[in-house]
Amino acid sequence: MDEIEQTNVEQNDVLNVGYTDVPGTMLTESNAICDFIKKTKIQDVLNWGRKNSLWFTVNAMGCCGVELLATGMAHYDTDRFGIIPRNSPRHADVLIISGYVTRKYLPALKRIWDQMPAPKWCICFGDCAISGGPFYESYSTRQNIEDYFPVDVYVPGCPPRCEALIQAFVELQKKIEAKKDKGTEY
Amino acid sequence: MDANSIISSLTGKFPEDIYDASVESDIRIVAKVKPENVVEVCRYLKEDLSFGHLCCELGADYPDRNEIETVYIIGSYDHPVVITMKALLPRDNPEIESIVAVYWNANWYERETYEMYGVKYLNHPDLKPLLLPEELHGEWPWRKDYKGFPNKTARNLV
């Protein structure tokens, strides 16, 4: 858990930078503007933009990671949905958990999740990410991943096909459009 | 050298330390070794009998016999023979001399056996957990009486 504490400290350091030094900027500590926008039609426009630019992290954790990589290749052309693989979590909107989460890997995965800028979404890809798969009841596997990440879409399969991942992205787009996703608090 | 002559060479050199030696097939030798002198036996195997390839080193837990076995599987490039040596250790305090001084690649094998079974290797250069996170250290998850398996039902299954 030391990794997570370290991430929190780093985030606080980022927040404590004096933005008031920049001329022409105002600093507010309330969410009033953001909450007001969420009730208006502007949020629909924002969501339209967000759902059409779902960039995902190339975080291949297991054998499902091969399907994840293949989805990002030219053959499936996911760019027509606005889905682009990104190598840095700081550029990405969607974290795809594509394998079993071990006790040792969970802090690193949380760190990746914390590095992604909001709004962000999470997809569980494959049986291992959903339930542990064949590694369910292992001494080193973490079960119930939704306790740690707000998972929007589950994709069953061992491994699921690339089309299933594209389908998951389309479902996620529908959720975002309907304001039912867990990435944003409405 | 064939399997029988290797066994006679080993038992002739170490009559006290090697026991229960037998030929499993034409290319496999099984023997048990006293834990105190495993380094000398390995050094003799490597330098005099040209068994230069430590294929694997592992542990095995036998709760009914109250023993933990450390198994050395050693191959050779000169003889068509693979030796499986077993050292029996008491289960409550398994300690054995490290063979990193003879076979350098035993380093990570011994670290893994240490973290999974709790076999303490004396004079190991860097005996710390290899794969497991810190929170699992000291639980010895590959022992048969390990109880720490997760019992939470994954909610997605039901």
C-alpha cells in the first residue's frame, strides 16, 4: 500500500501549485460551476465529445492482452469509433483490466488508475478480470475487482474476441450518452 | 559414464552422505543426500563428474512425514544422465546450506523455495522474496497446511 500513499502525496503536491500566480486565472474550490453544467444541455455536448474519443491504455496484463493489442491494430480500425490505443495512462480515458489482478500488481494498477485524468472509465475484459478465472481461490489473486475500480462494462470470454471489446466500447458509449456511467457523478 | 558407475562413484566418495541411491531408468538417478554435506556433494558432481547444469531446484512438502524435501535436479553435458537428489529437512525448522557457491543459477530457485516453503538457505548471498509481495512473506503459501486462500465468493459468479 506504500505505492498508493506515495501517489496521494504526489497528487497533493500537484494540487498545491499556486495557480493564482498565472495572470488572468481565477481559482475556485467549489464544484458549483461543474454541478450546474451537469444539469444543463452543455453536459450532453460534453458527453458527445467524450464518448467519441475513448482512448484506452495499452495495459496488457495477461493473455487477453493479446486481443487488446490486436484491437488497437489497423485491421479493426477502431479509430472509426474514436478509440485509439495510448501508451501513457496520462493520455488515456479508459483503463482495460485484461487479466487476473494479483496482490502484488494491484497497487501498480491503482497507480495507473490514479495517473489517468478524469473523466475516466474502466472495463473488465475477460473471465480473469471478472472473477479470477482459473486463478480464482489462488493465494495471490485479488477477487471482486469492482471494490477497487468503478467498472462500467464486463466482457466475458476466455479470451473475448476483438469484436467483443469493440462491442464493450459501444456499450460504454451508450452509457456515457445516457449519463449512466460510473466515471462521472451525476 | 552410465548411471550405475556414477552411483558407485558417488557412494564411494560419500558413503555417509548418499543413501537410497537407485537407477530409475537408463538416464535417471534418484538419490537422497544428507543436508549437512550437500555443498560438498554438489561440488564433487560439478568438478569431478562434470555435472555442470543445475536444471532445477525446488521444494516439496510432506506433512504426514513432517518433512520438507529440497530437490536438486542436475544434468550433465557429458553423460546422458540426470540426477535427482533429495535432502530431507525437518518441517518446523528447515535449514540447509545454499549451493549458490557451486551453481550460481541456484540463486533464484532458492529464493523462490524460501518464499514458498520457508526453507532457510544458509550463506545465501541475497535471501529475500522473489515473486511474492511483502504482505505474503512468512505465510509460506505452498505448504500443504496453508489456510490463507481467499474465501470471498466473487459476486460476479452468482
